[in-house]
Amino acid sequence: MPVKKGRSAPDIGSHGSGSVAISDVSSSLTDKKHHDIASTFKPDPSDTKKNSNGAAKIFKFPLDDVSAGNFWTRLVINSWVPTVRTTLPGQPSAGLDRDGIANIWLPMPLGLTTTYNQTYSDTDNMMVNRSSGANVGVKGVQGDVGNLIQRAAGAGLGAANEIGGTLSDIANVNSSGKMGMGSVHNNQLGLVYDGAQLRSHSLAWRMIPRDRKEQKAIETICLAFKKFAAPVVKGVGGGDVNLSTSNAAHKDSAAKLEEQSSLVERRKEVNAAHDLLEGVGDNLRNIGRLGIPVTVNVEFWFGAERNEHLFQIKDSFITAVTVNYTPTGTWNAYEDGAPIETQLTIELKENAIITADDMQEIGGY
């Protein structure tokens, strides 16, 4: 039997003293001081309009400030625009600057982990001369000469070891022959550092709406991630996509998200479904270039401040978006056909490595 939407109780629960509103999401708190009463919070609209200065769009679920326990995930959606930088006098160089197009606020994800991986490879003949010449105790030219001598000696030992290994292979035509003397040649095995790996993150949320407004918020956020993970095929005015027109297209896409998410509500006849395919043929004929999708950087907040106990995620591309409409294993729907529960999972991969400078303090990357 279909389940009707609606709150069963006026109070949602409270995080307790210290609960404060998120600064860039509108709240109905009449007093900005700390509160213990859940009834001081009222649902916030998820379709907050752009400010007069063209600020980024804001999307949020849940619509109140406390049912998420006052712990939030902030996903900042960025497009990129070309710019000219002057690094040296009279020598301008091209670059890219962020252009924020949306902020998406969600509760804490179901799981939260991060991994810092480095890449090493095994190598033979690892004859490492660790002396830099600093301990020679001789300054100036004599110090440089001593350093060169040490390096030459290390290179000589390495060459001798390689020659010894080659002679051993020549003298012993098979593997068992190498063990004929009860010992084998020392291949000086070691590790070579090949660099850092890019981090990947998987973030998932299970969302249950309490009314139609929250259902629309969920659908809008799912639609947003699907669109942000995809390339644009042409600019707002048509034609091929370049850096400037792709940025405009991403902004236009973000601005129309709420209108597109409510399209089903306005459609009364089944045969009007062909509207969803309107313009597809035109797009396929005009694909000359694909605009690079947006990037996302992620912060975790407690109340009105970033949670310094957790890490952050650098600018990342959305490599996959999964929307599961049956997270419980079976299909359940409200009376209007909307799923009772939706699980959203996004896969992110950072576009830059993490260095020691990024981790100088707790709460860094």
C-alpha cells in the first residue's frame, strides 16, 4: 500500500547545546545564540535563489538544520575559466581560475575514509651513496671535490656489482647452476620512489524525504550530480565548446536544475515524455568538442564552521554517480510514485597529489 508523506511529530530531535546555523544556508533562527530546542529550527528552502552579485547556487538536504545532527558535508562545485597571469615582468602566461557555480549541503556520508598512497618499485643493484658531502668538513672547492669523489666511488661500486651479476649469469647457464657454490650473487635489491598517487574517495548518502519539498530537494541534488559529472556538448549559444563557453554552459545548467527537477510535476500526460528527448538529435549533429566536466572539493562541517578534526578533499573530478532507488532491496513508493528512500553514491578522484605541505596541521588534506 502506498505510504503518505508527512512528519509524524513536530520535533525532529536536537543535537544539543552548541547547535548553530550554517552561515551560507538561510535559516529561520530568530536568535543566533545556541539553542537546545528543535522547534527553533524550521525547514529551509532548498531552492535558494542566486544573490544579486551572482553567487553560487545552494542546494541542501535535509531542509532543516538539526536532523543531520548539525554535521554537514559541503560539496563545492567549480568550473574553470581562462585567465592571464604575469609571473615575470612583461611575460604573461595563460592559466585557469576557479569559478564557483554551486554549493551542495548534505549530511555526513555513510562511510568516511581516506588513503595516502605512494608508489615504489623494486629494483636491482640499489647501490645508494647517501653522503651529500655535508659531513666532509671541508668548505669550498675541497668540499665539492670530496663530494664528487664519493659519488664516483658509489658509481664504481654499482658498476662492479652489475658486472659481477652479469658474469654470474654467463657462468651459470641455468637457475640451479647459480646455487652450485652454495650461495648466489647479491642483487642489491631496493626500492625506487616513483611518486605519489592521486587519492580516490567514495561518498554515499541514504535520503528519506519527510514531505514533498524534501523529495524535490533529493531529486534536484541527484540530478545535479548526474549533470555535473557529464560533459557539455556545446555552449549556451550553440556551436563548439571552449573554456569560456563551457563555463557559461555549466552555470546555465546549475541555474536550470530546479526547473528541470520539477518537470515531472508539470507533465500531466504520458505521451509528453518525448520532451525529455527534445534537442538530442541537434546535440549529436553539433558535437565538435566536449566541455570538461566541473570539479568538486569537499569539506566537512560541524555547525557553522569546518570540522578541524577531519580531512578535506582537493579539487576532484566525479568519475561515477550511482543513484539506487531500492537501497533496502525492494521497491517501495509513496502515493505519487516517488521512492521512499534514495541512496546517492559519488566516486571522486583528486586532480592533484597530496604533499607534506598540505598536511601541516590537523584538519588539512
